[in-house]
Amino acid sequence: MYKVAVLASTNGTNFQSLIDAKKSGVLKDNVELCCLVTNKECGAIEKAISAGIPYYIVDQKGESREEFDDKVMTILDEYQPDLLVLGGYMRIVSNGMVDKYRNRIINIHPSLLPKYGGGIDVSVHQAVIDAGEEETGMTIHLLDEGVDTGPIVLQKSCPVDSSDTPEILKEKVQALEKEWYPKVVQLFADGKVTVQDNHVVIHE
């Protein structure tokens, strides 16, 4: 069984897409969503409860990044996940955690990286509109020690229309995220993703 742990801090939109993909068969029987870890009360917890997935809230008050991640890794050690999936996880992961799960942590970003890296949520979409971009999209990438700088696994794009608001653009990009995040997780579970010289190779 290929175990997937999800780290989230917000509404859990991407987490729900994984749950839905499991129900629909996009995520196959060899994939288990083993747990949710979050740093605060958030919408993702409700989705975990509804799906019967164990969840953990790790208190971040007064903790350094390393101390916090040590607590998270202690929880994860119980499950021995094969892959960590970040979905709206509003924390920068420590170098120690990146190193422990090297090439086994994926994140999703609402732009075509390296453009607009480091931004979050609607601020990214506003920046895209302000720059007059004709297309935008989403990027799924491996985590490294930087912010939104890890090797790119997959990018998918959508057009930016003159009438688009940041909220409309967010909906377009989230539709791509919901479709492709589960598919990428399945690629990992099927052993079709490898990293060579800091570049991702997807095998047929």
C-alpha cells in the first residue's frame, strides 16, 4: 500500500480532491490517504472527519520551524508515509523535514513557476492580471530548501481573459489543481516519477 499524508492549513480544497479521487477510482486501490496534519483549526479537518481519515493539530505557538516540524515528523513516523502532499499548507517546511523526505514532498502552486513564486492565494492571481499575462495555471513541484523552487513535476495552463477577476482566475486554476493533483499522486504511487540530476522524469 502506498501511503499518502496530507499537510493543510486552509479549506482543504486539494485535500477534498484527493478524497473524491479515491472514491471515483482516479486514485487506485494501492493508494491510502493515511492522515491529515494541520497547524490550526481549518476546513480541511471537517473533510478528514467526513472521510474517516485520522487528523492531527500541531500547536505552532512559541515553536521554531524546526521544533514544529519535529512534532509533525513524530506523528508521521507512526504512519510511515511514502509521500507528503501539501495543500494550502501555510508554513515553510524546515530543511530537516525536506531532507528526511527528500523527493517525497509535493506542493501545488497557483501559477506557472518560476513566475509568481512566493505568493499565496488571490494575491498571485492579482499579480498575473496586473502583469497583463495571457495565460496562467498551476505547478506541482517537489519541495526543496527554497520557496517554490523545487523540481517541477507537472504544469497545466489556462487562458487569462480580459474580464477575469482574481476570484475568477482562482476558480480556473483550482479546477486544474483538482484534476491534476490526484493524477500526479497516482503517478508517484505507480513508481512512474523519478528524479535525475534535480529534474523530474515521468515514465510511461
